[in-house]
Amino acid sequence: MTETDRQRILVDIVSDPVCPWCYVGLKSFLAARDSLKDDFIILPRIRAYQLNPDTPEQGVDRQEYYEKKFPDKTKREEMALQLKAAAVGAGFSFDPSKPTFLPNTLKAHQIIRLAHFDGAQERLALALYSAYWDDNANIGDNDTLVQIAVDAGLDGDNARKDLENPKSAEEMKAEADAFRQAGVTGVPTFIVNERTGFSGALPPVRLAETLRHALNPQQQS
């Protein structure tokens, strides 16, 4: 099948960088996309959502936050094991307990959106997730985000200007709020061609099947 014969698909990935399931979901999506490349041209667009929009701008201690949110230690350990297993299923590994800091992610969303306009969003998002989950980086810090942007091929001065632009921050907050008001209650959420949505960090094979079904709902995968 030639490129002109393949169907083009736009997939909005509504996510938050501090959500470990979103890291798994992004990796799973990329694996699913690769398995569908002979039939589809899949264009991802990463959209803003904030799991914790009230997080102070200076961030909070992540361990303390999770101990309050999930006081049962056994359940926290079970969640970590589930995440590790899901990551392996998506073709990678990470330690969900590694980050010690929980930032406000508004600035991270600003830099993700900026990368979209530069055609580097996928590369930037992967670098951002890796910086936070693998390197324990503070992705609420301007200098850290500018460096991630530069490493992903963006212009550093332009990145800093966007991060310091109140209008950009307001637009990202509005986008995140809009998805919440539209009924998104969990992430990652995938929206196919701006009409069919589903949530969850599905394994690559199931995600590929779900993407196919979203395009052809009358046909079983």
C-alpha cells in the first residue's frame, strides 16, 4: 500500500506528564502506531490535562502527596507493580517511585504545545517524560524545561519566552479545563479524528485494535 492509499488518522492524546499511566500510554501508543503503519498514517497531537491543577507553582513533596492520597501502603505497592508490568508490556521499563517532587505541570504543557508548532512534539514529550520519570528532573522549572526543549531541537530563547508568557499559560490552563469540562476524568485519553474517545493505557496490541475499531465501528477488530 502506498502512502497515498493509507488512511490518515489524527489521535489527540490527552495526558499529564506526572501521570505514570500516561508515560505507559504514550509508549504503548507509539508501539501500536508502528504496528499499524502499513495501513494508516497516524498523526499524534498531545493535549493538556492536569491531574492536580491546584498544585502550588513551587510544587510539593511527591511521597507525602501520595501517602495522603493513597494511605494504604499495600495498595501503593500494588499500583507500582501494575505500572511496572504495564511498562514491560509497552516495551520499556521505569520505576514509578523514582520522582521525589510533584510539580505543577502547566509549564510542561506549554513546552509540549510549543514543540507541536515546531514539528518536534513527539520527541519533546518523550524527553520530558524520561526527564521526570527516569531522571527525577523538576519539570516545573523554567531552566530545566528550556534545556529539555533545546535537547529536543527547539530554540532555547523561544522556549523561554513562551514559558514566561502569561497568555501562553492562560491558554494551556483553558485547554486543560476544557477537557475536564468535556468529561475527561482520567488520562491518558485518546480521541480519534476529534470524535471517538477512549481512556486507559492499553497494551499495544489492544490499543491498535481499539484504534482500528474507532475508525470502523461496524467492524470487529
